[in-house]
Amino acid sequence: MPDKRIDLPQGTLDLLILRTLALGPQHGWGISERVQQTSSNALQIQQGSLYPALHRLERRGWIKARWGTSENNRKAKYYELTRAGRRQLDSETDAWKRLTAAVAQVLGTA
Amino acid sequence: MLADLFFRARSLFRRKAAEADLDDELRFHRERQLRKHLAAGLTESEALRRLRMEFGGLDQVKEECRDARGVRPVEILLQDVRHGLRLLRKSPGFTAAALLTLALGIGANTAIFSVLYGVLLRPLPYPDSARLIVLNETTPKVGGVSVSYPDFLDWREQGRAFSSMAAAHNVGFNLSGVDRPESISGQAVSANFLALLGVQPLLGRDFNVSEERAGTAAVVLLSYPLWQSHFGGNPNVVGRTLALDGRSFTVVGVLPPEFRWIEKTDVLEPMGVWLTNNPAYGERGERGDTLAIGRLAPGVTLAQARAEMAGVAARLERTYPATNDQFRAELRPIRDVLVSEIRPTVLVLFAAVTFVLLIACASVANLFLMRGSGRAREMALRMAIGATRGRIAAQMLIESLLLTSLGGVAGLALAVAAVRGIAGLLPANMLAGASIDLDGPAVLFAIALAALSALVFGIVPAMHATRGSAQAELKKGGRSASAGAGASRWRGVLVILEVSMALVLMVGAGLMAKSLYRLFSVDAGIQTEHVLAMEVNLRTAQYDQSPARLNFWNRVLGGLRSLPGVQAAALGTGVPLTNDHSRADITIEGMTLPGPGDFPHPDVHIVSPEYAGALGIPLLGGRTFTDMDNEHALPVGMISARLARQFFGAGDPVGRRFLFGHPSSKRAPRWITIVGVVGDTKLYGLANPSRLEVYVPFRQEAPGSMTLLVKSAIDPATLTSGIRAVIASVDKDQPLLSAATMTQLVRDSVSAQRITMIVLGTFGALALVLAAIGIYGVISYAVAQRSHEIGIRIALGAQTGDVLLMVMTQGGKMAGAGLLIGLGASFWLTRLMSSLLFSVSAADPGTLAAMTFLLGVIAMLACYIPARRAVRVDPVNALRCE
């Protein structure tokens, strides 16, 4: 597994969380599962750093939390995107695309 | 941003709930993950192991979450505060010393700031008061004088630099028709006076333009305090009447409570009423007690206004040479007029008190360093287990802040007492109506000061605590917990600073003491012992005629002489050191006539025969007045020695003649024959030169306002009630003004110097004590640290003298360095107070030397006590401690 794992560059964790929540409210475990699935297991969120990131995003007002009931009837803390969070996601996605495109261009011409 | 703060605050205040939420959230995650692993076929122990690997330490994650929620700084703060309070409780000696020092420093500063704010900074109760300019006339010979009313009218008409201009004439009234007749002060003002200031009557109406002209009905506006004290704040006061000088005045309104004028003001009357009763002031040559006030027109600067008014005054001088020769217009912002006398005192005191605070900070920093050395290991340990330097520095600063907050509270309490004391020392006429209270701005200042002090004295220990190497400190083990060279050096520097600042304060106090001594050694030309002075003003209509006044004064003098204990009773105008002065041009018979502005202009005293005797003014030639010098006799006068010297040289003035005013062909000259020459007096205060003086007998020209002088064999203050009874028996409606002993008047005349000396002396003594304690502390500590070394030296044969010398040298170096710096600083700083000094140079070598010596001796004494302890070190004990 270590060989398959990609270390997340600084700041991408936030982007992944925001992107995942754009699909709908989700709890922490669900977010980590979803990221893992959608990246075909290439990205694995360090579970220890997921929660501090969630709390930080909540403080910034990009996501908000409420207690809800999970699919198996357990009390779970669900996060959802706020309007500010959606804007943030848009601008970060945009920045990310430009970055990767630029990096790809450099790598391509090298 | 706001939402962020709100979020943090909620996390903080709902900390328990937030913690429980965090637990729930993380537990949910772990359960789900565990179930996932179990479902994938792992055994329970394998699943748990996997979970730990993926998740990391639970507590660490929680800590990071708390960090992410942004409540950590506040939590740390609370923790540090609790820790700090615990530490302060644990070392009561240190806490008490530091608190006392800070309370003194902050208290003294807050008290002086209250004075500074009340006197110099508090906004005046007029809108845009910076554009209010006080105008008066000035001549090269006398300096500032009142403006004559016709000159003012011309100024107002021609002065384009002002959007409006008003006159205010100082008036005294006898308020009768009340239980006890009393004397009150008022102003006769132009109709636009209040409008110009931007003040509206609280009740009733302002004066109108028609009331500026003579012949108008007698009306008054009451000051708020008079309305409260005499009408009980009755809202229906408008329309009621008031008996002033025996005349009935109708109240037309009440001034607002915040109204304040340059002179004490109980009532305002329109200028027209005053001109009706004093028609003489309609003449240009008559300069009573009038000031003009103007509001600068928009866009006009003070310099432009000065230039314009110089032109106006010059035109008047050309048009009216007889009355206006050499008269100029003087323009000053109203704030300067209000505070001109007291400003240097307040600024010097504020500078001095800043030094006191700096010394207090240095002392407390020293205490901190001393304690810090004991805590070096604690800090090292904390750094070793992961505390950052910033975190430790923050903790030290919080401890400082805790101390200064507590010290600030204690300081405020001290300031409350000190403000009352200082306000009591300041004479009311210097305050010019300024109120000195410990109010909002002063409290804010104290808070700012506490915070600033925490930074000032907290920064050194904080820097020091974080600079050391944790490893090195821990390696030393518990053995010495030595402060190391760094702390000692810092402490030395602080002590040097304390000594130097203490010297500056002591030199300041010394200079003031010397000035005061010199002032009191000045020959005032009068004997003040056992002389009581009391002003009496005859203003009612029954005294309009001179015989009635003369009758009153004669009966009063007779009554006073029969009082037991009275040695002499006299009357006079223009008594030295009072505010009553009157000057007039004189023409000496036979002199070459000078220009209208260059006539001799002596102070005029109208006196009873015993005047010179009661005040101990020596008779230098001729005779004094007698009861025979009355209205039927030849007009006679006495002159002062200075006038005799200046105008008669070596010749004998007795028998020569002078007249008041300039020679005129219109009326027959009233020549006054000089019968005596008396000594000069210090009319305008001990520090001011004596002036030309002439004396005329009151029986030939009985004035309405005179000062009673009673010289007694007993304490003159005990005579007050007897004197009041005598006056009441002559006229029961006659109010008395203040009674003061001449000694008191002399003291009041130097109150600025006196208060500066008292406060500087207190500060200097405080600084001396703090500096001595500082030296003592450093040397004691050094001796304790070096007791091992000293023990070895003694064991090797060092003599008592050697050890003593060694320790004293260390202290001597610090004291010497401090004294040197202090001397340099004194040399520069005491110049600031040169305007308060009298016949002492700001760099007076005697004072500098004396204070340096005194501080040096105290400093060496402070070293000597610990040095003696060093001598008594038992070498065996010292070595065994190893």
C-alpha cells in the first residue's frame, strides 16, 4: 500500500474535502471513504489529519456541521458546504487546474 | 472575521460540550473504520492494530482539532494567568515589593497626569476653542494691561481678522438682601459674548445689542453654581430680582454648568449696565480690567490676526497720541491665557514622574531577574519538553501584566488620595477654573501605563529567560541555579539606570529647594509677621460720596485700634502681593516733559497714616502721613526710594511736587508735595523687581475699596472674628472678602515653586530609596553567589579589608557609572525647569555636587551592608557547601 499512496501536497486536503462535500452532506468517515474510492485508492487521507482539517474549515465558515443520523442509525456529525465554501471550492479548483496545467506544460516541454 | 471570532468564542465558552462533540465524532469514525476492517475479514486484534496505524494517537488528533478550532491561545492565556497568580501567591515577599513599587509608580503618574489633563488638556467648554483669542493692550513700560473700552470698540469695528469680538470687564459685586452679605465676582460683557464663545443660556435669554449702551435696564445672567446656591435651582428664577451693590437687578437667565471664564464669574451683566454705573470707562485713557475675546475668521491664522491688529493699534496710536502712545495689541489663544502660569510647573512634574515610573520599572525588572534566576531550571525544563521560546516569553509577559494590573489598581487608589493633595496645593487663581479629578482619561492613562510598564520591565526578563540553553541549564543540575553572567549584567545595567535617574530627580528637587531658599531670602521690603490683610469694598449708593466713605473708614480704624492685641491698624490700596494694583502717570514739577507714553508710571497707594508702620516699610527721609493730612490740608505724598533715586538723584525730594496725569491747560494743576521717602516693596511677588511707587493719604482721596491691615501681638488669625464684628457694627450689610495673613500671601506668591519642590522632593526621595534598594539587592545577591569564592579567599588569607574592598568596588563601579550618566542627563534635563528657578542656574554646580555626593554616600552604604556579610563568611562552611 505505501507504494500506491500519493503524499498530498500542502492544501490539497482542503480542496478534496470541499469537493467531496459539494456532492452532499457527509460525515468524516464518509469523506475519507469517498476520496479513497473516487481516486481509485490512489489518494488515502491520513485519518489523523482529516478531523483537524474539518474543524479548521468549519472555523473559516466554508463548511458547517450538524448532528444527524447515519445510514445505520447512529448519531454522526455531518458536514455540508456553505455558500462561502462553494465559492472557495470554485476558486481553489480553478487555481488547482491552472497549477496542474502549468506544471504539466513544463514537464511536457522538458 | 466576526463569524470566526464568534466561532472561537463559542468553542471556548462551550468547551465541555465541544469536547464531548469531538469525542463522539472521533468515536463514530473509529467504530466505522473498525467495522470496515472486520467486514474485510481481519481479526479483531488485527483490525485494532490497523486502526491505530491509520489514525495515529487519539490525543494528538484531539489536540490538533482544538488547535484548528482556534481556542488554544485563549486557553493558554487562562492557563498562564492561573499559573502566574499561583506564583505570585507563593512568593508574597517578592509580590509585595513589586506591587508596592508599581503602585507608587503608576499612582504618582496617574495623579500627575490628572493634573496635567485637568489643566492643559481637558477640552475647554467652547466649540472650536482653538480659534478663540484673548486680546489686551500692552506697553513696553508695564507689559500687558487692560484694553480701554473705546479702543476695544475700534478694534471690533476694524479687526477684519475676527468674525466677532466681545469685551468682558471684571466686576465685583456686594450681594445683599441675603442672610449674610457676600462679595461675588462677575463680568460686564458685550451682547455677543456668549454667542461668540458658543455658549447658550441654560434658562432664559442672552443679552441683546441694545443692552450694550449706557442707560439700559439692570439685568443679570446667573452662573449655574450661584443659581443652585442662592435660588435652589428654581426653574422659575427668570424675572426674579437680585440686590447687587444695593441696586435691584432682574434675572434674565442662567448659564450652563460647564461655563468657565478666565476669571471667577458668578454673574454676567450687559456692558450697558456697567457703563451706566461707571461712565468714566467710556473714556479712552481709562484702562480698568477689561479683556477682549475674538473668534478668528475662517481661514485666518493667529499670525495674520496679530499683523492686522498691530496695524489697527498703530492707527489708534496716531489718532489718539495722548492716550495711546506706545500701546500695542496683544493676542493670545485662550488656552495659553488660562494656563500660562501653571504650564511649566505641570510639565516639569510630568517629566519627573515619568522618571519615577521608569525607576519603578527598573526596580521591578530587577526583582524579576532575581527571581528569574531561581526559575532558570523551570524554564529550561519546560523548553526541554517542548515549550517554544515564544510560549515562555509570553508566559513571562503575562506574569508582568498580572503584576502591573494589580499594581495599577493599587496605584489608582493611591492616585485618588494624591490628586486631592496636589489639587489642594495648587492655588485657585493658578487653576483658572480648571477642575482636577481622577476621571475617565486618567483611568485610561493608568491602564495604558500598566500595560506599558508590563512591556518595559517584562521584556528584559522575558528575553533573558528564553535566551539560555536548556541543555546547559539542566546540566548544572540543581546545584547552583546560578543566574549566570547574563542576568547579573542586566541587573547591573538596570541599577545604573536607576541611580542615574534618581540623580536627575534629586538635582531637580535640589535646584527647586535652593530657588525657594533664595526667594525667601529676598527682602520684600515689608515685615509680614503677625499682619492680617482683609479686603473691604464699599460699593452701595450710600458710599457714592467721598465723605461717607471717609466716615466708614475712620470708624472702622477706630474700632480696630480698640481691639485687644492690636498694635497697629491701617488701610491701603495696592498692598504688596495682593491682586489689587493701580498705576498712574505722574508729572514731576520741573521735569522735561517726555512723550505721552514716557511719563513715570508708578504704582499708587492710597494709605492711612499707620500703613508704613503696620507693614514695616522703613521711612528713609522726611515724615509719614498724619491725621492732619486731610481734605482741608495741603495735598501731600510719599515716594519710594527707587522713584527718589531715579528722578531726584542725590537731591532731596522732600518739598518737591508732582501731579497725577499729564500737565493740562484745561484744569488747574493739583500739585502734591512730597513729604517723605519710604523703602521699596516687592509689589508683584518676590521674584519680580520692585517698581516705582507713590503714596497719598486716604483722607485726601478716600477710595471705596481698600485692604485692612491689622498688626497684632498675638496670632493674627484669632482676630478675624473681632474685625468682622467691628465692620458689622459700622455697616451690617458690608460683606468681607478673604482674610489672609501677609505671611500666607508671601507663601502663596511662590506656590508654583513650592509645589514643584514638594513633589520633586518626594519623587527624589522615592527614587533614592529605590536606587539604594536596587544596589543593595544586586550586591547582596552577588555576595551570596560568591560566598564559596570568598570563603576560599579568606581561607587563603585574604584580610577583612581586602574582601570589603572587593565587594565595595563592585557596587562602587555601578554607582559611579550611574552618577556619571545622571550628571550628564541632569545637565540637559534641568534646563527644562529654568523658568521655575530663581537666581539659581539650571546647572548649579553646588547642587549637582551636593546631590551627587548624597546619592554616592547612600549607594556606598547600600553596598556596605552586604559587604559586611561577605566579610563574615565562614570559610569552613563555604567550602563544606560544595
